[in-house]
Amino acid sequence: MKKSYLFGAMCVAALMIIGWAGNALAQETAKSTLDNLQAAFNGESNAKAKYEAFAIKADEEGYKQVASLFRAAAHAEGIHAASHGKVITDMGATPKADVGKPEVKSTKENLEAALKGESYERDTMYPAFIKQAEADKNQKASRTFNWAISAETEHAKLYQEALGNLDAWKAGPKEFIVCQKCGYTTAKTDIKQCPVCSNPRSKMDAIK
Amino acid sequence: MIKKTGVYLLALAGAGIILAFVGQNLFVVSPVGGTIASDVSLQLLTAGRIAALLGAYVLLLQLLLIGRVRWIEQVFGLDRLSRAHHYNGLAVLVLLMLHPVLVTFGYSLRDDVPFFEQELDFLRNWEDVLSAAIGLSLLIIIGILSIGFIRRRFRYELWYGIHLPLYIAVALAIGHQFEVGSDLTLNNYFRFYWYFLYGFVAVNLLWYRLLRPILHALRHDFRVDRIEAEAEDVTSVYITGRNLARFRRRPGQFLIVRFLARGFWREAHPFSLSCPAEANYLRLSIKRLGDFTGKIPRLVPGTRVIIEGPNGVFTPGRCKREKVLLIAGGIGITPLRAMADELLQQDRDVTLLYGNRKQNGIVFERELAALSEKGLRVVHILSDEPDYPGEKGVLTQEAIARLVPDVADREVFLCGPPKMMQGILKSLHALNVPRRHVYYERFAL
């Protein structure tokens, strides 16, 4: 029996050593990943401002549920920006964003623009960033990008849904759940746990 | 053999399903791009989840092992199951203690939070973590008290009582599994599987530990018929009941009995049947060894009895050879006494070596004499009786070889105090009796 205790202790010790070694490796990062992080930080910060403006417009036009969705998405983008920003700070740099004045059109056009933006991040931008971060063995960057891409995928789905049946998205507001850790956004209010980062429901925000 | 393999396969399949689900969850649900290969924190978290799921699984197995579950018990025997329970308990402790360490370490690495701060966050802010932590602490305390040298300081009854909070520990941790176990919250099939495991164990325990004994008590109305002094410090309790023929039992099996009388009803104890299977009564012959067994002579006829069992696979059913050797030490005679009739009826060549300290310690002396007229060869061996004309001393290898020269051709049934059994098992091995021809049962559960 002593053997099995010893074996267990050795397993834990081995995992700890792997953990520290991995962490140390992650500190040494390539410049390009830092650039990507800055680009993503800038993108998310702008998206947050844009969605907040879109939400006001949607409320004005009576699309209460769409307004809720934009508010939830804005909250999520803010979480992504903060998450990217933290990695940038950990790498010894300062997060920089140049937030411009959002171009606000009709709610339908805003949704189309938002969908386009999310699709670009989902299909082009983040996959390239993740590939680079993994090549650099930068686990923190890879993780924050992965969290963002998961959330953007959900955002795109929700925008698509709203566009498909815009009239049904008037009566509201509608409740969305946003994970405080990774920004995962869903309309499923009975969710118990974040499927992306495992955060419990108590650490997810309800946004209307 | 086939049955044994079947039960092993069933248990392995149960664990295999867990690993399969965790495996597919990793690729289906967890972060896009499958970063587990490069993300150490994710690897730690995954290891932590697997430790928790397997830990909970072996914990459920632990309950089945000791739950008098008949379809398992009749394959392995309760004495072996209780040993398995002991070792399995270590697996439960190791896996479930690894879980919080791995998960906390994983999260603290991922989110750059010191280990203990992360631990506090779990306990304070995560639903059901605190109750699960209390459950685990209970489990650890019970586990520590189960370590051999500590356990032996307790009386059996206290020991039994210490185990009951285990059910509370299990209950405290259930919410944690269903609320924050990501494999369960995110996959409906897996959640149903988990419900099924709990349901399966609960049904088995309820039926075999609670309902079945009650049903038997109602159907057979077991009552103490009479009490008889058998030998020094040994008392036979005769139990009668309705339709006893339908209470199927084999000689060599034991019952776990609870006498419903003042001073008795709180405790259930295992005792071997000491009468042939066809008897129209149940007889337990009990030696005074502790507080409970010391009270046995004071039992009153008419007392109701709740019976769990019969248990055990130490029966003549396993006998394949013509020649049989029974070896008994002290009160270990009871199951062998019960078997003797059946073995003789099957026309087997049966020898009994029966060791005791003194002549007045010999149990069933007259019954054994009667059996020897039906062909049973009985040799008494006494260790503390210098003037005894027969065999004196203890059962050494030399004594066995001399008294039973054809021992290697015999199947051996052995029952006695642990030290004696140990010695005799060694002697039998030295005398070329193959292990598969030796049957024994450990008294202590």
C-alpha cells in the first residue's frame, strides 16, 4: 500500500514540475504574439464601444431583444479586452487601444456589420493568432484567444438568429448569460456552468 | 470463474465509460482548437476531473462491495469482498484527495492566482464546493480511522458506527458533482449515466441491506426458539420460522443477525450456521468473545430476529474431489459441522482435524461422535491438556502429514483463528496441496 501512496505523490510532483516548466516557457514569448494581443485588445475595445452604441439605437427602434443582445455582447467584448490586456501586462507591455467613434446605422444594418466583424474574428483573425501563440508556446495568449473565439462564434450565431427573424426580436428585453471569465454568451438562462472555461453559474452575469 | 470474470468486466466497463466520455468531452466541448496538448493548466484540470469521476466511481463500488449485494457476494464471498473493500477504500481516498489538489492547481496556474487563494475562492464562491469539501473531510477521517493499527483500538460496534457518516459524506458531495462537474453539466448522456450509477447502487443497497431482510423477517417470522449451552463459553441459539424450507441456505454459510431485544437490537453480527441445511431450524453456535457475544446466553425464547443473508461461498458446493479434509480450530468448527452431513451423504471420504485448548472446549462432541458412526473420521487435537490420551499439541505440518498421509489428494476446508489458518495454509502448501483445493473463510469481516 505504501507503494500506491508513493506513486500518487510522485504523480502529483511530476504534474507540478510540468506546470512550472510550462509556465516558465510561456514567459519567453515572441514579439509577434504580443503584436497580435495588442491588435486583439484594440479590436475588442472598439467592438465594445460599437455594440454599446448599437444597443442604444436598437432600443430607439424598438428592437428590445436586439438591444439586450448588443449589451450582452458589449459586456463580453469588454471581458475579452480585459483578458487580453492582462496577458499583455504580464508580458511587460502596456495594452493600447485606439477607440474610434462607432458608425451607427439602422439596427438591421448594425446586425449585419456586427455579424461580419464576428465572422472575420472567428474565421480569420483568431485562428491565425492562436496558431502563432501555440507556435510561441505562449499558453496565456493561446487561452485568451481561444476564449474569445468561442464567444465570438456564439455572438455570430445569435446575430444570425436575430437577422433571420428580426420582428420576433422586438418584445423584450431578453436575458443573456455572459461568463465573467471568458465572455461566453448564451441565451440559455438555465445553464449551470460555462462550457468553455468551466466557470460556475454564480460567476456568470445575467444581462438584459 | 465465468461469473467472476463477468463481474470484473462489468466494473471495468463502468470505469471505461467514464474515461470514454471525458475523452470525447475534451474534443467536443472544451476550448476550441483542442489546446489540451499544449495547455498545462488544462491538463491538470482534466486530470483533476478524471480523478474525481473515477474517485466517485470507486466510492460507489465501495458501497456495493460491502452492501451484502447477493449477486456479487455469491461470486466472491463476503470475507473476500470486505478485503477488497479495504483496498478499494485506499483508491477512493487517493483519487478523491488528488481531485481538489489538481483542480486548484490547474485553476491557479490558468488564472495566475496563488494556490490557497484559489482554494478559498472555490470554498467561498463556488456552489456546493464547501459541502463537498466537508464530505471529503469526513471521508478522510473515516479513512484514517480505518488504517489497521488505529481500527483495532475500536470495538466492533463503535467501528460500525464510525462508518455510518460515510453516507452523509456521499450525500454532501452529490450536489457538487451535478452542479459543477463539467462532464455532467455539459453532457446529458453522461449526466444520465451518472444518475444511473447512483440509482443502481441505491437500489442494490436498499434492497439487500434493508428491504430483503425485512421481507424475510415478515415472511418467515424468525424467532429464537431456545438457547442451549454447547461447551465452555459456547452457546447455541436455535431459531425457528415459518416456511424455513423456502429460506434457501447452504451449509457453511453465515447469517448476519440482529436480535430484536433490549440490549441487542442495535447491533448486527455475522455467525455461521452450525446445522445441516435440511434442519427445520437455524442454529448459531456462538462463543463468548466480547460484550455482545457475552450476552447471548441471556437471550429469551420468542425474541424476533432480523436476518441478512445467508452469505458466503464456503460451502460443499465447491467440492470436486472424492476425499475431503476438514480442519477446524475452536469455534471455527461451526461451518464445518454444518457441512459434514452433506459431504457424508455424497459418499465422500471425510476426515476432520479439530484443534482445541482443552477437552471441555470441544464443541458438538456428541454430534461429532454420532457423525463418526456414519463414516466421519474425527481426530481431536488438544494443546493445553497434558493428560489427554489422544493427539496433543498444535496442528503442525508434521502432525497433518502423519494424521492425514493422503492430504495431497484431498480438498481442504479450513476454518479457525487467523493465526492458526495462516500456519496451516503454509503447511498445506508445503505438503503439496494445490491452492485451488484449499477453501477457507476469514472470520473477521
